[in-house]
Amino acid sequence: MSSQVGYDIGDPMRVMIRGDQPDSIPQEARFTVVDAKANPIVEGPVNYWGEKWGAHWWISDFSGLQDEGNYRILVQHGTKLLCKSESIEVGGSILWDS
């Protein structure tokens, strides 16, 4: 559900979510980027992207994240947790330093 390398501040930061069915992620679902203490940092919609490669895809943009650190992305529908990412790293030049 996230970059295996990380994300650079100032570059687009998006997450793609894969599901087997078009209703795997309800239209009202939201994502939250949380820090190591589970504090919410960035929140937004989860938008259906389409069907490709035998799966359904949703996309969320969290480019508003401006601080270096390690985060997780949670996808929820109301109070129900639908999925969460592993820890992701955000920094100044992660893509070039890897």
C-alpha cells in the first residue's frame, strides 16, 4: 500500500490501494497519516481509480505532509479500520540516498 523506498518532501506523495471487489473500499472511506505516537497528521479522501490487472484500485494523495519522519497510513470507513500500511519514511532526499 506504500512506497518501498519512501517519499521525498515536496514531491507528490500518493498511496494506491488494491482490492478484489469494486466495493472493497466504500466511497465514504478516508485515509489518515499518523506519526509514531498515532497522532493524525494528514487526512483525506480515498478515491476510486479504476480496474486494472484484474484488481480494483483506489488512490489517496498525502502530499501535504511536510515533516520528515516515519508514518503509517490508515484507511477507515467510519470507525472501522479497513487497512493500514507498514511504516513509511518521509525525508529530504530518500529517493536519491537509497
